[in-house]
Amino acid sequence: MRVIKAINERLEHALRLALVVLLTAMTLTVVWQVLSRLLAKASVSYGLPLLIEPSRWTEEMASFQLGWLALLGAAYALRRHEHLGFDYIYLKMSGDAQRRTELLVRALVILFALVVLVYGGMRLVLMTIQLRQTTAGLQWPMAVIYTVIPLSGLLMSLFAVEGVFQPGESQLEEGEVEEAAL
């Protein structure tokens, strides 16, 4: 158990860093997209020579960065027990029922992550490699973009396995449940 927890703590730290880098890169990408369009529009409006053309790669790049952020962020939220949940019924259960529910949820997460994300994602990556599929604007291999699917599934599986041995506590206390329900 300690080994899994130590590995997951390191993975969480690396994942947090990756998410910060991705969010920063996506922000800069979108800012550049807006600035390049504004500068090009201003050049045309004022009859100036076109000093800069609107960026063509930024929209595609930002959408890929957003996809990576969403999938890796879901794994990070699972590790931190910060994913969306409906705790009202869970908190009304006995301790034993809560434990069984937690184990069932973790088992379903592991099953989904392994079958859909890891297995299905790897099949998608391999298929795009075989078809030599590339992105429309950047001409990058789609396999590189799709790699996040099995990666996030693997991370979710590892984080959920830890939760089987040490289930997370609910984010809401008994008194906060009525407030959250309103």
C-alpha cells in the first residue's frame, strides 16, 4: 500500500506540474491568436501594410491543449477526491454501506479506465499510426494527440487502486449537505 501511495504522490506532483504548463501554454496560445487577429485587422483598417497575418495554428493547438487539460485534469481530480459527486445519499448511509459503495465506485472507475480509456485509447492510437493520420493545421501525427487518452486512463486506474485500499473521505460534512442541496 505504501508503495502505491508513494508512486501516486509522485505522479500527482508531476501531473500538477504538467497541468500548470498546459494551462499556461493554452493561455499564451489563445492570447497570441487574439493579438494576431487584432493586429492584422488594425493593419487593414488603417491602410497599413499587413505586418502580421492572423495565426492559423493557434485554434487547433488550443483545442488539443484543452482536450489534454480535461483528461489529465479528470485524473488529477480523481486523485484529490475533488471530482463531482452527489454526497447527500452517501452521507446518509452507514459506515459499512459507505465503504461498499466506495469500493463499487472505485471498481467501476478502474473497469472504465482500463477498458475504455487504456484499451480503447491504445487501439485508437495504433489505428491512427497505421493510417498515418495527421492534424489538419499543424500536420502533427494524430497518435501524439490521442496518446492522452490511454495515459489518463492509466493514471485514473492507479489512483483508483489506491482508493480501494484507502477510500477518500467525502468533501461535504453532515451540516453542509443541506446547504449544498439548496
